[in-house]
Amino acid sequence: MSAPSSLDPIDRTILAALQAEGRITNVELARRAGLTAPPCLRRVRTLEEEGVIEGYHARLNPRALGYGITVFALVSLRSQAEVDLRTFEAHVAQLPEVRECHMLNGEIDFILKIVAHDLQAFQLFLTSHLTTAPHVASVKTSLTIRTSKDEPGIPVDFP
């Protein structure tokens, strides 16, 4: 979905503010957008209905919840038939440790972002749920040492 051409600078200001601070009050959001509260709320509802705003989420601290490691896994499947790709995607969709799953072009079929409490928990996850998944040919993993940027969302462009 490309950005609707009807997005004006006010809509983009609203989107940028909500993405940065999802708990902002409508009154404060309206102030930042240069509107009064009722038209601001109408714009937000329209952006939701059009699918521009897909949802609202709390950003949680993984370490505070005991998730000490993040791993990226490069997964190759034995077959790239659409049914096999979808079977794998359905499998990982059921695994809460898999936080992201992206299909790639090239030699690797998928990249996964996985969280685990520790290395032992990840090893168990790897051998019990990932390498044994349907149609998996190989899995290469890399443990995150440090994260220097973790910016949720997307850039909101102002034309």
C-alpha cells in the first residue's frame, strides 16, 4: 500500500507524533497539529479506517522481562514452492520467540529475529522448533552483541 495522496502536512504531523508517542492525548496531539480536538480526532479515526494507522502498542524492555539475548536466524528451505513457504510462515507465526519473519530473495529464504531468555533457552528453541520445522534445509544464526539502533515504525516524510 502506498501512502494515500490525500495525506497533507497535518496528517503527517499527526502520524509522526503518534508513532513517537502513542499515549499522547488527543488535546496535545491537536495542539501539535494546529487543530482543535474534534477535527484532530476525526483525522485520526480516518487514518485508522484507511489502514494508515494499523494499531497501537506498548514498547517493552526485553531485559526487564528476562529476555537476555536476541538472535538473527537465516533460514533456507529445501523447496521454494509457495505451499512450502506458507507452511514455514505458518509454523513460525505460532512461535512467540520469533518476533519478526521476513522472506528474502537470493540464497536465503527467511530471516528471523528471535528473542530468548539465555543461550540454553535459545539452543532448545533452535533444536526443538526451528531446525525441525517443515522443509527447513539449514539455519545459520548470529547472536546480537550490541544494538546501536532499534527504531520502531517508519520515517514520516513531509513533502
